[in-house]
Amino acid sequence: MLRNFSKLEIIYDKNSFLNKFPISFLTTEEEQDTKFLREYLAFKDGFLNNWIYELMKMDLSLTGHNTLEHVVGVNYLSLYIGRQLKKIESTYRLRINSRSWIRP
């Protein structure tokens, strides 16, 4: 029930940090491209099946410690920066490969 409530709260509270930066995971394509798929899938499974998000939400309600927004912010930044670096790396590799076949 808490999971469903949390999902609705994220959708309908347009001014919340969690609405602007919802927790997310790698796409299926990104998962297949990772070097650490087994470890990543174990983390994802643990996060989802051990109710980590909901426990952080309860901690915020009970103690006032805002671990949830910190973790969500770090999640957003790490995925955003990782995806940008991947684009740069792909572009860089493309440039190197295109130059190498031009050389005699």
C-alpha cells in the first residue's frame, strides 16, 4: 500500500523534488551494455524487493532525516552524467574510427 501511495504522490505533487527527479534505473538496452550486469541486477532486485524506497520514506516521516531526496538526487545525477559520458565516448570512438580508415 505504501508503494502505491508513494507512486501516486510522486505523480500528483508537481512541486515535490521526487516528482522532478523520480528514482529510475537503467533501460533494458543500457543494462545489456553494462560490464557489471550481475551486480547491477542484484542491486536493483534488492532495492525493489526489500522496500528500500519505502523504508527511506518512512524514515523521513518518523525522524525527519531526508535520506530519500538525497538518494534520489544522487541517482538522477549519476544516470544523467553517465549517459552524457557514454555519448561523448561514443562520439569520440566514432571520430577515431572514421579517422583511422582515412589514413593510408
